[in-house]
Amino acid sequence: MKLKPLSDRVIVKQVEAEEKTKSGIILTAAAQEKPSVFEVIEVGPGGLVDGNEVKMVVKKGDRVITGKYSGTEVKIDDEEFVIVRQSDILAIVG
């Protein structure tokens, strides 16, 4: 099944947590923090949102940081995605 976001919505997928720290310590699954970085999977077309023109800035493949409790979680074909508004994206990771 394919998801196509509407309007100013963006579909993102959480990036896997690191299993090792920078100093080389291997973390157990319980010790790993939930990452706040997501990969952009699909981007909506933008357009008029609440009477204002929205130009999409993010693009497919970007790594972004979103608000902690933003978006709607969906599960498609055993994969978990989050659908957020572009305005919920705080930064593009460069």
C-alpha cells in the first residue's frame, strides 16, 4: 500500500537508534533512547492551508527533527510511519 500525503502534510519514518555510543559502549535495547530524527518518506503538494499559501521546504530523503508529540502514527505493511504537518518540523538535519 502506498501513502500519499495531502496539503502540507509530510510522511516520516523514525531513524533507528544507535546501538553504540561515540566512545564504543554497546547499548542494550532498554538503554537506547528513542531517536528524535526522522527520514522524510513522502511530501504533500503544499497549496492553500487555512487561507495561506504553503510552499513545501522539505523533500523526500531529508532527515528532520519534529516536535516530540506531533503527528499521527500509522502502521502500513508492518512499517510504522508518522504523518506530520510541515509546520511541526523543527529542523532539517544537515
